[in-house]
Amino acid sequence: MNKAIIVGNLTRDPELRATGSGISVCSFTVAVNRRFKDQNGETQADFIPVVVWRQQGENCAKYLSKGSKVAVCGAIQVRSYDAQDGSKRYATEIVADEVQFLNSRGEGAAPQPRQERPAPKAPASMQFDDDLHPVEDDDLPF
């Protein structure tokens, strides 16, 4: 079984590219704090590369930016490649099955696309009357 779950913040803006056959792939790095502190009392972090494919990768590139908090679930993959100097290099990364957008650093709300978009209007069925008033806790049925 190969399953990894991490929660952390993006260290840089996601990078979106496409394969030769046109499949979208997004990559970013997540900083994950360790549970313990070092000898100086400082919290250490691990910087974990993440790869996300297709539509989910496009959504990551659109909605995430440096500092965004995410939860990633996927498989750990180790791959090798030949560097320009001829040496063999290895890369370890998480290939994400799921990416949950938690919030952006300093924000309590859900992430918005990097380009500002107007807030959607509520449908007429969800419009509220202006005569709403506070209710005392004792008046609640639960």
C-alpha cells in the first residue's frame, strides 16, 4: 500500500505545464511542519514536491498561490532521470489523487482564483427579508 497524506502551505506559486500529448500537469512544493522542535526550540519543516494531473492540476494552478494551505492525499513516487552532466538523479514526490484547498495564509475564507472575480449573487429563493431580528438562545428549540 502506498498512501501519503500531508497538510501544509505552498512554498511558491504552482507551475502548470502540458505534456507533449496535451495533458495538463501542475507541480508545487508543500512545506509541512514537523511535530517536534529542534535543539534550539525551533520548528523544522519538510518541503515535499507534489504533482497533480489533468483538470485537478488546472484547478490547483488557478486557485492556489504561495502560502495557500492545502491537504494532499496521494502516492509517493520515486523516479530517476539523467542530468545534463550525465549523472543519474532521483526525484521523490507525491502524485496527488486529492487536493483540498483549505485556505490562504492570512485569510479565513476559501481560496479565490488569482484573478479577482465578482461575488455571485444569491438566487431569489435565498434572498432574505430585511425584517430579521436576533433570537434569544432560550427561544431556540434545541
